[in-house]
Amino acid sequence: MSTPAPAMVQLRDAAVQMGTRTLWSELTFSLGSGEFLAVLGPNGVGKTTLLKVLLGLVPVSAGTVLVNGAAPHRGNDEVGYIPQQRAFDQNLPIRARDLVRFGLDGHRWGMPLRSRAQKQRLDAVMDAVGASAYADAPVGLLSGGEQQRLRIAQALLGDPRVLLCDEPLLALDLASQRAVTELIDQRRRSAGTPVVFVTHEVNPVLPYVDRILYLVRGRWAIGTPGEILTSERLTALYGIPVDVLKVRDRFIVLSAEHDPSTEPGSHAHHHPVPRLPR
């Protein structure tokens, strides 16, 4: 009988506290090789904080966290990170390949290391994300989708064991969203790299998702999309009536907080249910 592979990401009764506020507590889950976990929830519930915990930037106030069998720590080459899409200044003179190379030696002082193996790795990663054609172009002149491909290449340059994505589809058009998601999916399938994918829009990534972690005001639930994206489950999480509709392969989430006939201010500044389709 074969021994099951150890979890690549493991949280047990984990909690994070910011001042007197607990973002989430008793959070328990594990990710194995090649799993795709989407992290959903309204703003301010600790989705990005979860990524910072796995990056070793924020400590837990209770419980344990392991990444590839060890406690998270800063500068861990085994963890790749894809940040939110933010446009670069059009006048930024840095070339695309140099931006990607920062993923390998940007944390070191002095002149960057440029061994033949490193150059080959850089070329291979640029090719893998379809960025070779504009490798020498100034990053400020590239489209949002092209710039995000570079961020993916940067995250993959160190051949990470775990891939963390913080709203990587934000501000991208539908074609770029599809292309970026497919690149991330290719990585997890080819290398068995588990993915933790923070997003407000689950429908673009729904074909790839194995499980959803839904965070709401200190509460959480984890399971398959079919288990989490139900009226009963989200009503229990939010504490208000929530309707979940499935139209073809897309989920639509509705609540009183989105009802235009609702009295002004009744729910407008509370934590609204994120609209899943776009």
C-alpha cells in the first residue's frame, strides 16, 4: 500500500489577529500536489493576509502553518507569488526580461548573477508564458495581459513548489483573463504545483478550481464549488439571505445588499456579497 504524499500547504487551527480584530480563526485545511484552491469573500476579511501568512510576512496568532513541510519564512524560493495586476509607468525603461529576472536575483545586493544556466532558465520561462516576442521591449509599453504574463514568469523563475496568486486577473479583459488562468493551470498540471488563488470573480477560474475557501467576517467554509456556492451555505456564512443561481456553467450570487430598491445605507457600507460573474 503506497504512502500518501505529504501536504504541500497545511494550516491547522490557524488564526490571525490585527489589533483587537480577529480576521479568521481555527482555519484548517491542506493542499496536495496540483490542487487549485480559490479564495473568495468580501473586502477586508483576510484573503490577501492568508497569502502573506504563507509568504512568511504575517505571523499567525494561533495554530500552525506549514509550507512544503516547514514554517513559512521570508525569501522562500519554494513559494512563487503573482501579485495583482497594476500597470507600470509608460516611461519605465526596464526591459521585460530584466523585470522577470528580478524573480531570480532581485533580492541580492550588487551585480546580478548571470550564469549560462540562469540565462537558459530565463529564456525557457519567457517562452513558457509566451513572452519571448517582447522580451526586450520596455515593460511600460506592454498591455496589461502582457505585463501579467511577465509577473507569472517572474513567479515561476525559481521553479516554486507552491504558487500564490493575489487577484491576478484584476483589470484584465476576458481574453487576457483566460490566457493568464490557463498559464497558471498549465504550471500546476505539469509540475504538480498547488495554487492558492485569491479572486473576487470565481467564474473565470471555475473550470480549474478543485476547492473554494470562502471567508466572511471571521467565519469560513471550504469545499468543492458545488458544496460552497449554494444559497444555504452562503446564507449561513453571511447571516443574511443569499440566493445562488447557476446559469449554464456560471454562478450568480444575489442578496438584499445588491437590491437597488433597498433603502440607502441599509447594507451599502457593510460587507457585500461579491458578484461572481462579470
